[in-house]
Amino acid sequence: MTVGSPVRIVVSAAAGGVGCLAVQLARRAGARVVGIAGDAHHEWLRDHGVVPVAYGDGLAERLREEAAEGIDGLVDTFGGGYVDLAVELGVKAERIDTIIDYEAAQRHGAKMEASAAGSSAEVLAELAGTIARGELELPIAAVYPMERVREAYEELEKRHTLGKIVLVP
């Protein structure tokens, strides 16, 4: 990394419920963010200053092209091989954090801190305040009454929502 250049961070599932917050927080911190997401969510990512890259076959090549100067860190909010991909792309293990792929993190010595660090009452209150002030956007993909919880989970399992799915009691 060149002195004074922004840190380059890749976020998997960048338009999902956790990823959409991760990309915005990284941008607020001054990082250059590359977000892995489906084509349907690329416009949202661009609107938030994130460089979108489609997941799927050829992803490693697309990331190398988009971050030709290298990748400084990866936040994995999806699992399914992103920790391994980060290692393949030369990201140092201590600069990889996953909220889901604990086996790969242990294998490579990557971090597994994001879930615990991000779920304290203090952090959640700070995030809620930031969202309430309009400084972060938390897209709501769908709202379901509690009696339709099965439908909400079926929607979530499709793994193509933008933001969060909300259950209302």
C-alpha cells in the first residue's frame, strides 16, 4: 500500500443485511471498498461509493482486475469459500475477518471477531443512532408478521435480498 492511499477492502455479500452496513462503515472510515454482490444490487452499491463486482465463476480474476494494486483486507459475511479466496489473492490472514466460515478462518489463522464485536449493546446502540440520523442506510427487503416467519426464512434462504428482512410481532 502506498503511503496516503486508501485501504482496499473487499466485502462478500455486500448488499446483504450485514454486508450493506459493512461497506458503508468501511467507506465512512475512508476505505476504497469493493463489494461482491449480484448484478441486481450493483446500482445500490455504486450509489454508496462501493465498486461492485459480481460473484460467481471468474470472481478471483474480476477482483484482481478491480484491485490491481492489491487487496488490504476482506470482510466475509457469506461464507462459502471467501476466506480461502482472500488467502489465494494474497490478503494477510490477520486482515481477513469472517462472521460465518470459522473452519476456514481457523485453517488460515484469519479473524472471527466481527460477530462478537458487532453485537454488543453499545455497538448496536451506536449503529441504531447512526441509522436514525440518516448517516447509514439499512435497506429493508421485506417485512413479515410473526405468523409468516416460515415465508420470511424462505425469502432469506434465497440469499438475494438487499438489506434486512424484518419480523413484526
